[in-house]
Amino acid sequence: GAVGTLLSDWRRLNVALTRSQSKLIVLGSASTMQHAPVPAALFTLANARGWACTMPAGASVLGRTGWKETVGDDLDHGPGRE
């Protein structure tokens, strides 16, 4: 997939990522993020540090049905997380 102008421009992405004051949650497709250098580096860092979570199958329909009805308790919270 193609990345949009926000992910393609490192200055705009920097502003988006550095405005959070206490917590930052980034949702997106890992395969799409690999198409632009800065998001790819962010994704690599998040994986290396154990910050990335893999969403279970069916997570793309969360907005339509709700969390429990769609994926239940099957979220993979990453290495060493419960």
C-alpha cells in the first residue's frame, strides 16, 4: 500500500509523534509503514523494544461490532506482556 503525505514527510510525522505528553498509540499496517523510511524506522524500533502489538484476525472490523464481539481476549500483547 501507499503511504500518505503525513507518513512521507518526516517533518510532519515528527510533529505528529512528538506532540503527545504522556502516551502515544500508533495504529497502522506494518506492511504499509515499510514503504516510507521514517515510519519503517519507527516500526523497526517499536518491534526491537517490544512495544509493538499484533492485532488478531478480524481486528479491522472493530468499529462495526465492538471489541469483545470481534476478537474477544486474543490480543497478542507482545513479548513478556500479559
